Amino acid sequence: MMAVSPPPSWQEQNQCYLVAALADLRQVLEGNSATFPASGRERLAELRAPMLAPPAVDTLCARFELSPFEQALLLLCAGVELDSSFATLCARAQGDPARVQPTFSLALGALPQPHWSALAPDSPLRRWRMIEIGAGSSLVASPLRIDEWVLHYLAGVRHLDDRLSALLDLIVPSVTLPPSQQQLAQRVAALWSGGQRASAIPIVQLWGDDPEARREVAAAACAALQIELAVLPSRLVPTDPTELQGLIRLWQRESALSGCALLLDCGEPDAGESGREWVADRFLDSVGGPVLVSTPQRRRNLRRWSVTLEVARPSRGEQADLWSAAVGDLSGSVFVQKLVTHFDLSAPRIQAAAAEALAARRKTGGALDGELWSACQLLTRARLEDLAQRLQPRAGWNDLVLPEAQLATLRQICVQVRQRLTVYETWGFGARPNGGLGITALFAGPSGTGKTMAAELLAGALNLDLYR
């Protein structure tokens, strides 16, 4: 029984198509035809018909509206890199064995349907950085070279341009979002799924106080649309106008061909960097395509149409579900409620804390409840320790010498803190709007009377971090 060969892949079909297109161009350069032969066009149509997606060269030419002459010129530059016979033909046509690179002069004289506008700085070949112009005695005599990324694209090899990969990171969803944030991701996907042109879709601003949650919502939205998402930190947007324009063009080229979305990741604005904020806004106004902004505050100076969505932290119920999914039933529902009452964490942080606690438990054999609490404390310390000094509680009840009334007050504070879960959740006081859910204690008195020691005692007794 004869084995059935698998059908050729798109990459193999694309390679055959490119080789055939270069063969037609070689016929023109050899002087065998003033135009592309009809037999060559028929052969290309036959090769194109069974392909599940158009050949790369056809996609590129359609997206950037290249004329037949510009397409031929781009293929000429590609041919020199892929087929050594093209270098020989270029040298022969220019009467100099050393001039193996194509030039505008050669193209205008040898290729069908030439037009001078293909040389203009705003022409597609130059605007989108598809060709590079080397040093020469004049514009038309300067050697031309195809951009490396474009060459790989024509050959069917897809990758992020090196000039972009130094600035961008491609991300995918790393956690399962709670329902409220899943709904936000679905709203973003709906905004972009109407079939409108890329230039007509809005920027989506995702704002809130949790950068990890904003990033996960953006990643989930793009995953739903089956498009890649690249993240650009706003601090890496160049302030030099020429560099800024270069970045915009490179990204627009990438997005037009890959459909990739961009997430501009903005941190807290610095009062001394208003100029950088202005540059970020101008970048957003100019870049086009599917763009999201992760920002702690709404950006109000954009000229491009934008939709603003708040990424709120998960509700307590959602956080409890996330904890249960992350650690199972090992710690018990009461302790999970204690965690969500004390720690207000996003889905990525809950997953990270659970993984850390489970790993520590396997290593030490300690109680999971204690490991979870310690992991949450570590996660929440990072931001606070930039603002305040953390104190290590050392005082115990036997170290504090106070009148019985003051000791009773401290014990009462401990009881009230420990019973917050009952008051807020069981009795329902935590659901009331516009009410503070913290507990404040003011220690007053002359220096040296034990105020800090009393605070240390409470922090140690309640297993809380203490900051000064």
C-alpha cells in the first residue's frame, strides 16, 4: 500500500511562489521580455490557488498598496539576497562587475511600468522602511538593499523586528481572571471585533491601581481575538523626534502585517517628566492600529478616539474563589475569608502567593495557613517599604508595664481586629457603602512611655507588619 504524502505546508507553498516570482523577474532582467510573461502570471495563479493564506509578497503588496513597479523593485532587492544570479545581472546591466546591488537608475530602466514617485521619501518602499539606500554619488545611483525583516517576511519567516524586540515583550494570559475582569476583556474584544479598519478602532485605556490586573485584562482580550499582544513600557518611548517617528513606522509596519496589538504600559507620572508624558500621548495619537494603554490615571490629552475602562480589584467573593481554586480545600473556607478580609490582592498575586506557600509547605512541612499568610505579607511589603520603615515586633505582653486599664484597652483592640471577619462578613457590615473598614488606634503620651512598644505588641500578637 502506497504511503500518502502530506500536503505541502504554507511555508513550502510560499517558497515555491517566491521562487516563481523571482524567475519571472529574472526573465525581464535578462532582456527576454519587456513585461512579465503571461505564462509566468498563469504559473503564479496556479501556485496561489491551493494556498490556505495568500503568499507573503501578495499580502505585503496589498497592505501597503505597492504599485507593480514597486513590487518588482522590492523583488529585485530580495532576489540579490536569495539568488546569486541577480547580482550578476545587476552588474551586467550597470556595466560594472563591482556594482552588484540594484539602484533606482537600474530599476527605472529595466523594470516594467516605472514611475519616479517610487523614489519619494513618502513612497511605500521608503515610508515603511522596506528598502535601505546606501551611499552613492546620487539618489538614483545609490545601492539599494532590502530590509532584513522584510526579506524574512517574504520568505515566510515571521518574527518581531530586532529594533522592536529590544523594546517590546510579547505576552499571553498567565492567570484565570475573575468574572468582573473577564467581562472587561470581553468588552475590549467587542470594541475591536466590528470589522472596521485598523485606523478607525479606538484606543482602549485600562486604568486602575493594579498594573498586573490591567496587563492580564489586555492579554485576555487579545487572546479572545486570537491576536498577539506586545507590551511597550512608556519610559522606552524615545523623546527624539526622529527616533520617535522611526518607532512609529516600524510598529505600524509590524501591526499591519501581523495584526499584533500594542499595550503601552504607563507607570505613575513623575512631576519632573511632563515632557515624556506629552511624548507618550503623541505616540498614541500617531501609532494607529489596535492599541491599549495601561495607566494608573485616565489620559485626558489624547486626540485619537479612546474608550476608558476601569480595572477594579476583584471583589472579596471573587478573591475567595481565586484562593480556593489556587489552594483547594486545604486551608478551609474560614481562613480564606480571613485572607480576603485582610489582603486585597489581584488574581496574579493570589496565584503567586499560593504557589509560594505550597512550595514552602512542601519544603518545610509547616501549616499551609501560616505559609499563605507569610506569602501575602511578602507580596504587600514591596510598595510600603519604599515609603516607610518596617519594624520587627519584639515586645510581648510580659514586656509592657502599663496600668490595667491601658492593658485592657490593648487586649480589646486585639479582640476587635480578630473579630473583623465576623463583623464585616457574618454580620454584613462590610457591605455597607461609604464606611471605613480599618481599625485605628491612637497612642498618645510623652516620649519613652511605651507607645512604639505597644504598637509592636499588637503587631506581633496579630501577626501584622508594622511600619513607621
